[in-house]
Amino acid sequence: MKVKRIPNILLILALSLLSAACPSRTMIGEIEANPSKFDGKKVTIAGTVENSFGVSAPIIKGFRGGAYKVNDGTGEIWVLTNNAVPSKGARVGIKGKIQTGVTINGRNYGLALIEEDRKFANK
């Protein structure tokens, strides 16, 4: 009986390790509802690019970046990047740090995610 339990225990241990390695996804609506809770914190979001604005300066070698808006169905957030921006309609997963702007009468102006890593979803 003890021999049969070992594979089950190993399976449970392996699944626990795998789930710990996967970052939990934060819903954008949750960030919008309580921006001060997430200010300065690292989060992972995923969604569809609704709009993007890229900047490049060929005169300055390697200078590029921009901003793009991501919607996950619960809310939307601007993502600031030092890399090329994804095109409208792209499905992306982003890891980064939340930065809040100014809060007036409970509403935040300037909420953004500073991109640290990005992955594209398969279509």
C-alpha cells in the first residue's frame, strides 16, 4: 500500500512546484478599483492591445519605446515600454510595476504599468 502512495505524493509535489512557478494574473479592473493597493507593486496582466503609440529616434542609437493600452475585459490600463510597441489587436501578457499618478476625489489619473517583460499569445 505504501508503494502506491509514493507516485501520488510525487505528483502532488510536482504540481505544487509548477503552480508556484507560474505568476498569478491580476485583473486590470482590480487594479483600477484600488490603485493605491498596487502602487509600486509587481503584477502580471494579460489582454488585448487596443491602441499603441511608438517613439523612435534614429539619430539616437537604440532609442525607442512608447505606450500601449491593454484591455482584459475587466478594465484597461496604459503600459509604458522601452521596447517597440505591439500592434493593435495583439494578445499580450505583461509583467511589470504599477505606477499611479494623481488621485482626485477618489479617481486616479495617470495609472500605468511599467513593462518589465512581455509575451505574445498564440492566435
